[in-house]
Amino acid sequence: MSIHALGDARVLTGRSLRHIVRSPDTIITTAVTPVALLLLFVYVLGGAIRTGEHGSYIDYMLPGILLITIASGIAYTAYRLFLDLQSGIFDRFQSMPVARSSVLWAHVLTSLAANLASVAIVIGVALLMGFRTGASLAAWLAVAGILILFTTALTWLAVIAGLSAKTVDGASAFSYPLILLPFISSAFVPTRSMPGPVAWFAEHQPVTSIVDSIRALFAQQPVHDDIWVALGWLVAILVLAYGFAIASYRRRLG
Amino acid sequence: MSAGAAVVTRGIEKSFKGVPVLRGVDLDVDAGSIFALLGSNGAGKTTLVRILSTLLKADAGTAEVNGADVASRSAEVRESISLTGQFAAVDDVLTGRENLVLVARLRHLPDPRGIADELLARFALTEAANRRAGTYSGGMRRRLDIAMSLIGDPPVVFLDEPTTGLDPQARAEVWATVEQLAGRGTTVLLTTQYLDEAEQLADRIAILHEGRILVSGTLAELKRLLPVATVEYVEKQPSLEEVFLALVSGTPDGGRSPGPIPSRKEPR
Ligand SMILES: Nc1ncnc2c1ncn2[C@@H]1O[C@H](COP(=O)(O)OP(=O)(O)O)[C@@H](O)[C@H]1O
Ligand SMILES: [Mg+2]
């Protein structure tokens, strides 16, 4: 991006951050479901779940909950982008001497800020509920890096949804399967407790490697190959989603 | 292109999913003039405006705005135009002032707040400056929308149905603004379905129908297209409405029975 594009992206990001600050309910709504899941699993179901690991159940499940938080949060990114397209403000920006990529980047950066705020709320609640970690600063930074990469990859998926949606509901519907994916992973129960084909799927879908990596970082344990599998998935999703998002963006101009 | 032309199109074509909307549009808009593109709903006015403002690519043909080709030099085109779309494109969450400051920043102008204050005063929005645009009436939204488009004094302004849905007073305000703009030398290309709007504002009028420009000229030239009365009668100039309906009828979706253009006779 040129200096111009960076400046435009900064101005436009400031604009959509204002939207969030003026309707903070989107950040809170994003955090509500994950917090409810935390309560449900820790105080209702967790007692019956044997993870075979040390530490409390909330330590085990928090990484998956964080991914669910982000997967539901990006629906708002698609929603905000869709509204911009509907209201004509997107066309206004596109017909101005504004670096075109900056219009999308503003939504991506805003998505990062909003989702990290929701994640912070969920971690805060988890700490109140007894989540504990002795993770070093470096481990925390690694967790933050993974979550940022995860948010960015999913945000570009949200951009595709926002650009191609025909209705408001369509703009956010794509996130439902993403929210469910952690349930068929090692996020809540170990994969070895699942029947064969399900366990196979769970072990080979991206969420498991991401969850295992974050869990290991929080527990101050070695991350093994999980981290590379996780990074491989994240980078692949990011590159693909970005490519398709830019392609559908270009198609709009066709 | 001639030195005095702000917009020139030749053979612009555009289809959506195989359905042709524009089928070879030729247009010449003189710099500093008000040009009205007249057409019924669905004629393709918005499609043409979107092509001229680099939001849509034509399937065929060429278009130049302020001397730059919209396809190959779109960035230059965007430097010299502004678009006021069919529906007011304001940010409802931001206040009126914030909307104006935002556009001034994006146009990389010095003193965005000063520019905003000046426009708020000019468009009688100072009182409402710190209210969210979402709370504005239709007329206020349109005024804010047009004010946003004028930031940076672009030499060519596209107004897509600027008065559709406005009450008569708001409509008169928009008309006054358009006349002011032309007075400053800005080229205004506006689209409208209202014959009286074209008649009132435009230096030149083009009628877009079934994907082509049926006729283009000054109001007087268009009126001359209809034959006037015979000698026994006192002549009555046909109104633009009569010209429009006569030209549009006789074509499949003209809405009127085909037939010879009636000549106007009014006995005295
Ligand atoms: N993006 C699009 N996809 C499919 N059809 C379109 C699209 N945009 C416009 N059309 C169609 O093209 C025709 C002309 O539309 P438009 O340019 O909006 O007309 P006007 O502005 O004169 O009312 C209409 O039949 C409309 O349905
Ligand atoms: Mg239209």
C-alpha cells in the first residue's frame, strides 16, 4: 500500500471504529454467547467431561471459546460491509480519489479491533471464573498472534460474504458453520473420545491444531508440530479468502 | 474530443446477465453546462452514471470525463468528478459535520473542519451539524449528500435523480444549488424522470430510451422536432412532455399506442 492508501485506510478505519464505539452492543453481543457457553460447560457439563489433562476444565476449554467468539464476531464485519454497500456510501468512496483497497482494509482493521475487544471481555470473564495460566509474556504474545491471524483470515471470509450477500441475513449466515466447527474438534472434549470417522474429521480440521497450540501455550507446554499445522491452515485460509474477496470485489466493477 | 467537452461517450454498451441495458450511447456534454439525461424508470440512467463515475465497466464503447478515459485512466477521472447517487449516501451514524470532515479528509484537503463549517452554513445545516445524519429529514439528507459531493470543487458533478422523493420545497432547494454550481463553471450531468426538471434546469437535454439516446439538444431544438400547426391556427409550442411522449410512444414499452405524431392545433 502507498502512503496515500495508508492515510485513507486510517481515516476510513476511524470512521468504522466510531460506528462500534457508538453501538458497543455489537461487541457485547459477540461476547454473550461465548460467556454463556463458558458458564454452561464449566458449571453444568464440565463435571462429567474427562479431559485426561491437568488443570481445571475452564483452562481446557477457553481456547475453543475464544475461537467461537471470533467466529461469531466476524458476522458483524460482513454486516457492516453489507450496510455500506446498501447505503451507497461504498459507491461514494469508490467514486472518490480514495485508494480503493483502503475501503476494504478499513473494515478488516475495524474487525480486528472489535474482535480483540470481545476476546478481552471473554478472557476477563474466564479469569473471574477461575481460568489460570502461568504463561510468559512471549507465550501471551504468541497466543495474541494466533488469534490475530485467525481473526484476519476469518475477516476476509466475512468480506466475501458481505460483498456477495443479497440480504442482511445472508451477510451473517456464513458464520454459523464456523461457530459450530469448534464443537467437532478438541475444543471441548478430547478427540479420542469420539467415534472413528468423527475423530478423524476432528483431528484433521483446522480448529483442533489451533486450539491445541493455544492450550499448550497457556499451559506452558511445548507446542510440538501443532503450531506449524495451525499456522499452515491459517495462512492457507487467509490467502484463499483474501484472493476470493479481492476477486469478488473486482467483479462488482464488471 | 473538443476542448469544450466535459463528458464524451461513444457507443457505450452494457448488459446485465445477457439483457442489454445500454445499446450504444453517444453523449457530448459541454464544460460548464447543465445537461439533463431524461429517461423513464429502468431506462439505464443509473447504469450510465455508474460507468461515467468508474463504478462499473462498460462492455463496449468509450467514455471520457474531463479528458480522461474512464476505463484506462479511472484514477484521474475520480480526481475530477463527484457522484451524488440516486439515494443519499450519507453515514447515518456520523453527525452531519463528521460526514463532511470525513469526505474532506479523504480528498486530502487542508482544514477539513473549516470546509465542513462553510458547507454546513451554505446548506442551512449548521443547527443540525452535531446531530447524527440518521435523524435528518429527507431534504436535509439530500442537502448533506450534495454538500459532501461539492467538497474539493470537482469540475464535473453527476447527480443521479437528485430530487426523486423530495417535497416541493426541498426540490426547489436542489434546483437552486444546481444553478449555483453551473454559475461557478461546474459541469453538471443530472438524470431525471421529471420533464419539468429537465425543462427548468438544463442547457441541453438527452432522452435515453431503450438503451440509446433518442434525441439530444436544447429545449428549443427538441421542441422543433414536433411539427407545429397549420396556417389557419395559432401556433402552440409543444411542451417537453409532448415531445417526450411522442418520441417514446411507438416503441414496445413506450406505454402509448403507436401512431403518427399528432400535430398540435389550437383554434382561437
Ligand atoms: N447490477 C445489476 N444487475 C442486474 N440488472 C441491473 C443491474 N443494474 C441495473 N440493472 C437493470 O438495468 C436496467 C436499468 O437500470 P438503471 O440503470 O438503474 O435504470 P434507471 O436509473 O434509468 O432507472 C433495469 O432493468 C435494471 O433492473
Ligand atoms: Mg436510476
